[in-house]
Amino acid sequence: MNHLSKVIVFYFLFLQLQVGYSQVNAPLFNPQKALGEIIDKQLSELSGIISANQSSYFWVHNDSGDDARIYLINKKGKLMCSYQLESIDVKDCEDIARVMINGKSFLILADIGDNRAHRKHVKLYIFPEPIYKDGDLSIVIPKREIRTVTLQYKDGPRDAEALFVDPIDRQLYIVSKRDFQSTVYKSNVFNDIKKNLSILTPVQKLPFTFVTSADISPSGDAVLIKNLTQIFYWKRKRSESIEETLSKKPISIPYEVEPQGEAIAFGLEGEGFYTVSERPFGLKSYLYFFEKR
């Protein structure tokens, strides 16, 4: 079987796997609305997004084509400021998340991309969420403020582009990308501030593949997981674990596929969620908003 035939068969199986999996309920969110175009040349390969604590802003980052750097954009997609992580070398940053430690907000830049699944370890870089001030254009985050966490998969290397931290119990979750069934992995690393090496344990398989992003709501009552063609939404009961929530059939959110949509994030005020994409082949990229009904 030649390469093209393998690709066709894979995508046929990929689509068949998802048929009948998700629920189609009354719409929970309005159709996506473009808030602004991403035009700055520095933001050509966006792979992760999270709402900033300062309202109307978002933290974003590029993937393997960039350094250890995050960017602040506004709701029009305009670049406000870049933040360089001092003395940090990265391979393939694929997502960004938040964890609360002692009542303070920290960002997690996740260097977890591994297209060929050959990295023995992947890494997270955790640092205090910066506060943007008018006039800031380029800021360096000092090395002394950055905690490095090394992770290893229990069942061998995996490519992944999606992670989140449960705000209720601070468990870390990573979702693999290229497995035939994307696998959810778990680590307790954020409940021990002195623990900088942890094993990622598989806890659940999902009946779809090519996951590119995930997020959890600020209160922990909902989860979003996005792959190339669909967005899945789970409502979570307070008494449920993440594993119990993801074992239920999700709601499929109507989604007009982006050129290379790789990032998704809840809003901090419960207003809905946002997506953004790379700009492959010169195609346009927008910050999209899905308003909650």
C-alpha cells in the first residue's frame, strides 16, 4: 500500500471512529465569530492559547519554529508584547495552561511536541503569570522565576499537543495526538512543589484521534478537547473525576474548520471559548469566539 493509500485509509477510519460518538443537543454556543485577524509576522505558527488574567487579553505561543517565548494579544488579535524565557531552550512547544499555586497564577509552557515519538522526556516550564503594562513591547522572564518539570510517559514516548490542569485537585492531564485513539495521561506533579520529575500514567482512551488542544473551565465544571475537524464538550459534575467525565459521551460543538486550527481556550468569565490557528501556505488566521448561549 503506497503512502497516499495509507493516508486515505487512515482518515476514513478516523472519521468512522467518530460517527455516533458525540451527542448533538440544542446548541450551547453561538456559531464562531471572527474577532480579529492575526497579522503580525511573529505569530505565524500559533499552537496554544489561554485567557489572560487581565481581561480582554490572551497568552499565545508558536510551536517548533520559535524560541521559548509567549505573546500577549488582545481581542482583535493584535500583538501587545512578547515575553522571552531566559536561558531556556525548547524543541516543540504545543500548548499553554495555568496552575494556581498558593493562590497565585502560574503559566505552563508545554514543550511536549514529538512528531516521531522519540523523545525520552518532555518538559514543562512554569513561571508566574506576567502583568502587562502599557508600553511594554518585549520582556524577559528571569531564569530564577522559571521552574522546569520533566515528564516521562509510562508506556513510551508519545506526540502530544494538548494539556490542562484540573483547578479542583491540580492534577495534570495530557492528551496524545497521533495514537489511533488519543490517550489521556495523568500526573500529580503540581501537588508537590519540590517534585520536578514525574511519570505520565495512561488513564483513558478516547474514540477519536489527532487531538490538537484541550482546556478546562476556570471552575473545573467543563472540558473542551479539539482535534482537526471537531470540538468536543463535556459538562462535569463537582463530584466527578476528569476520567469519569471523559468516559461520558460529549456534546459536539458546531465548528467551521480552520486552516490549521490548533488552539482552544475557555474565557475566564464564563462567556464562552476561543480558538486560533496557524497560517499554513499563507492562509489567513483569526481569533474566533464561540459565545455561550
